[in-house]
Amino acid sequence: MKIFLFIIATLLLCVNTQCKNHVVGDNIDVTHYEIHINNLDFDNKEMNATTLVSFQAMEDLSAINFELKNFEIESITSEDLSIRSYTYENDLITITLNNTMTVGSNGTITINYSGKPFYESWGGVHWSGTYVFNLGVGFDSQPHNLGKTWFPCVDNFVDKATYDIFVTAVNGKKAICGGNLMSTTDNGDGTSTWHWSVPQEIPTYLASFAVGEYELWEDTYQGIDRDIPITIYVKPNQINKVEGTFVHLKEIARFLEDSFGPYPFNRIGYVSTNLGCMEHVDNIAFASQLITGNTSDESFIAHELSHMWFGNKATCSTAGDMWLNEGLGNFCQYYYLKDIYGEKEYQKQMTALIETILHTCHNSEGVIPLNNIPLDLTYGTTVYDKGAIVTHTLMNYLGRENFNNAMKYYLEKYSYSAASSEQLRDALTEYTGMDMTGFFDTWVFTPGSPHYNIDSFAVTPNGNVFDIQIHVSQKHRFSDHIGDNVIYEIAFMDEEWNIHPARIQWSGKSATITEQTEFYPIAVFGDYYNKTADARIESNNIIKNDTTITLRNSNLKVFAENVTDSVFLRLEHHLVCPDTSNHNVYGLKLSPDHFWTVFRDDKGSADIRAEFNYVQNILFDQNLILSDNDSVVLLYRSNASEQWQSIPYEWEGTWKFGRMTVNNLQSGDYILGAWDKLHFSQNELPKTGKLLISPNPADNNVFMRWDDNINGNVVINDNNGKIIKLLNINNTNNVDIDLNGIPAGLYIVKICDEKGNLMTSEKLIVR
């Protein structure tokens, strides 16, 4: 028994020391891959290859692991290490040494292998007629890295090495890889061997090869530091379309160099493939259908080229931080528009992207933060598009020049290395001197989107200037997070509708900030130019003719008619619920999802009506109206300091969907509410005194009186229970009500206390 226990203890000790199972690559640092693709069998879609892996031991070790997918191993040898044995199971090669390799020592292992390379719907090695190429990542595979589909390697984002790649192909085909073309050797047997060398350290997923009957279009770009070759390899029938497709390539390269530093690799290279796009170093796989002869798909050129900086020079340390590659790359495919097509085009396209993401991203992928992305969403909308709009916000938060310089600092600090979201945050803090913790906590580490709002403002003359006291607040869509160090652009509008931007800063849920202007502002707007991708959609309009304005995906449409001069109209759709701290109408529920803000200023006159659409769907108000016991209502307030009141509107629809038309749209906030008819049907008997209404029937105005002073509301319902008018009352027993806009008919007037209890009621006839 003692012998048995001793054996068990010895085995446990072995597991905890020399025999422990390593994550592939955690005990070695691969320094160089020498890959020989010796034969490509297009008929059977097989390849024969040899790879020499050179590495350094990071600890004392007696076994080494590499990954290789879907091949048969013919032999494993080494000239400087004594190999005892090897196993190859489940894509894992385990090589056992006769002697322990000491920490810091170097070795090279040669692996000969052959077979049918793995591929999936997008990644891996793809055979396409007389062409074959690799794509370094797969969308389906988890992990996504697919260097292992054509050479044995440490297949992750952080282990980087230099490369020499030799590809033998039949004469008439070209073999294109990353790096510099060192030689092309005719073997005298109908084949030639192409030798490419990548001197920079890159991860396995960025190494590449493509073989086929390619034609070369080449040029030279005069870069910041040197002349850079441009090589674009395409199929013969595409060669005449290259120049028109890549007409702005040099301008894009110049923009990226000016923004983020000198081009970090060897050449600007693209190769036509039947699948793409993929940012292999110097050899971008570019989908054939994008080579059109025009600039319709130019954004893909910019996106992939930007990866030479974001992803290839500085790589995300894990798939969970993929936004550092793809989010920043997706931002760049918009960012370059500023210099080539102008600020307005950039803003137009970025605004459309912000609107799309705010409405759709959480529906397709759930409410998740930008970092620690699940593996099944690595290449999804959150990473690409939300990553882009957060980077847009970051650029405006820092200012364009400061942003560019800070990104240069980050790229140099993690040059040919890997970084996390936290490391990007800290690098930006180091360079700018601004604590970026608040920004990253809000935009990167918290799911959902912040929402910033100007609740109200007051203007006080102060000699020749005006002091503006601005009340601001913040919320967070899908979270209770409240951010620190908010930097937010506001805009003062003068009487001539000129916009005067200013930047304010605060922390916490709300703040009061005083600014000063030399003119009397008629309005103060938040984020007039959409520089912050918070949870709000806005539209600024100067109306001079009859027109219709639709606020996209916001259930609001505005019609302007009989415009005598011009109207400035700003529409805002807030994707959060408003502050309801002063809402005390029991039985009336406000929309938890959204509300609208309107600002209107007329020069002359105009008839402006608005349609507020109610649809019970996944975007908004899914839980507002639950049954026909609820009655939808449109409420209004002139600013956030007031209580919500009913306004005249026309209603069409059912309890599930409908349209509310306001015939005279005014400045202020608008929101949907749901009135619980069942609550009031259970409280029909008046609790105190008789309600006197005079005159009754009434035409335009009516006076109402009851016995006791009440804090609460006067509610006028039609026969279907729909709220026609809602009026707040404060410690009073009488009220005058304007009936203009209320159609003729029979109504029920109810006086309710602040808890919604029915105190008295009476019928009212409007003529």
C-alpha cells in the first residue's frame, strides 16, 4: 500500500512539474519559419511540404508542441536536438527530446508532411480551379487562427516570427507570398521555385501564399521614409481594371502614413482571390469581384491596407480584443474619406453607421461590451462596426491631431508585438496625459451605449456677454453605468442659426456647467455634428419649401407645408427613457425605451405636423402595451424640469400599433405612455364630492370644480378609454381647460390623486 501511494505521489509531482501539459507555445518562442511547399497537386487538391521551425526555450523543457491540421507527417528530424519520439493527435504534434533543453537555448526542428489541407467556408487553404491560396483565419474555427492549415506552428496572436517561404509551382503559374521576392529559380523540370522573405516578426495568421496564372500590375509609392513597391497580382481578365479600381491607393497610403506613421512592411501588395478580403502582410487577399474598374468598393482597399498598422504591426493579444484589429480597421475605411472626399462625406457615412449600430447591433448579437468578445462573435457586428463608431468617438474625444499622435505612440510601443484593450488605454493615457480610464470604462468595458443630454439651460446677461447655465445629464443604455471624465461637444445657436461649438467636461449622473457667449443663444444643442456615438439619433434641417422629413428608424415623420420663409428644425430620438423622478401619475407608464426632442425656430410661418408611430416590436416599446387593457397616449413637456402633459393629437390604429398626429409641432420633448384602463375600471365611484363642469355641453373652454384640494391629475378619456387630455394639478379644487382640438363627442373626466386613485368623475359633452 505504501508503495502504491508513493507511485501516486510521484505521478502527481511529475504532473505538476516536468510532465505538466503546456498550452502550445507557452514554453517556447518561435523565431523563424522556413516553409517549403514542394508540390501542389491541383487534381487531388493535395500538397507536400517541409517546414523548419526555429525557436528558443523559455524554460527547461523535454517536450515541444506544435499545431498542424489535417496532414500526415512523414518525418520529424533535427540537426541540433536529439528527438526520442513524437505523437500527432487532434492537430497537436508533441515532440519528446532525449535531453532536456535548457532555458534560453535554441533549436530547429524539421517536419515533413503531406495531404489535403483543411479549409472551411472562408478560412484555410482553398483550391479554385487552377488557383490555390490560403486565408489565415476562419470564421467557423475556434480558435480562429489557421496558419496550422499549411505549416506546423504556434498558432496564436502573440507568438511572432520572421519567415522564408519557398513555393514550387509549374511554369506558367506565379507563387505570391508576403515579404520581398528574393529569387525565382527554374528547376529544369517544368517547375520553378519562388522564394519570399518576411524580415519583420508577424503572427502565423498573417503569413500567406497564392499560386495561379497571375499577371502583375506594379507601381511605386513615394512614402514618408522610402519608396515602396506596389504589386497587384490579378487574373489575366482583370488586368485592365486594376488602375481604375486602385486609382486612390497612393492617396490612401499617404493618409494612413500621415495619420499613423511610416508604412511598417515591405511592399503594398494585393492578390486576387475568389474569397477575401484578408490582410496578409504585403499580400492582401482581395476578392475578385471587388476588382471592378471603378471605386465602388474602395473602402475594402482602405480597410485592408490599414491593417498593416492595426493588426499587423500591433496585433490584438487575444481574439476577445479583436476590435483592436477590426474595429480600428473598419474606422479607417471611413476615416480616409476626410482627406479624399471631404469632411461632409466622412460624417455622412459615419452618421449612417452610428444609426445602424444603435438600432441593430444588440438585437443580432446581444448586449455585450467591446472587449472580451465571445469566440462565436469575434468577426461580428460589435467588433467591426461598434468598434468603428467607438474609435470615431475616441478620435473626437482626443481631437484629431492628438488622436493620430497618440495612436502613433501606441503602434510604436507595441510594434511587431501584441496588445490588449487595457494596454491601448494605458498607452493613450501615457501619451496624452489624459486619464483614459473613464472613456474605456464607458465605451469599451461596459455593454450598451452612454447617453448624454442637455436637460435645460438659462441665459443671464453679464455686461457685453451672456452667461449660459447648462444642466447636463448622462444615462447608459442597457446598463446603470455612469461614466467619469465625459468630454462632450455642445453647440450654441444664434438668431441667424449660426452654430458655435464648445467642449464641456463633467463626471457623474448630472452637472450644471456655466459657459459664456458674446451673443444671446436661442438654443443649446448636444453633439450637433454627431461626433459622439451615444444613444441618440439626430437630424438638423433648414426647411424652405414643402417637404417630408423622416428620422430614420425612429418612428417619427415630419411634414412641412405653407412655408413662407424658412424653419430650422432639429429632431432628436433618444434611445433611453427620460428622467422620471417627477412623474407621479399612478397607472400611467412611460416608455422605458425612448423619447423624442424637437427644436423649432420659424422665420415667417409654416404648418408643421408630425406623425409619432407606435409599433410594438423588438426595437421599441415591446413591453409598453401588453394587452387591450392598456391605452397608448402621447405626452409632452417643454423641457426636463416640467411634468409630462397630454396634448391634442389624432390617433389611428390598434393597441399594438398606430399613428399619433400632432398638427402643430412645438419645441419640447415627446414620449409614448400606456394608461392602464383596468386600474380605473376598478375605481369608478368618486371618493370625494361631486365634480361640477360648466358649461356642459361645452364648446371651447370649460370650468371644473370639486370639493377638496388635490395634488394629482385631471384626465379626460373618450369612450374607448383613450386619454385625450392629461393635466397636472397642484393642491387645487378647480381648473380651467381649453377644449380646442378635442373632437365633438362624449367624454369621461376623472380627477385623480397623485397615486392615481380616482377621487371624482363626471361625463362631459363637447360640441
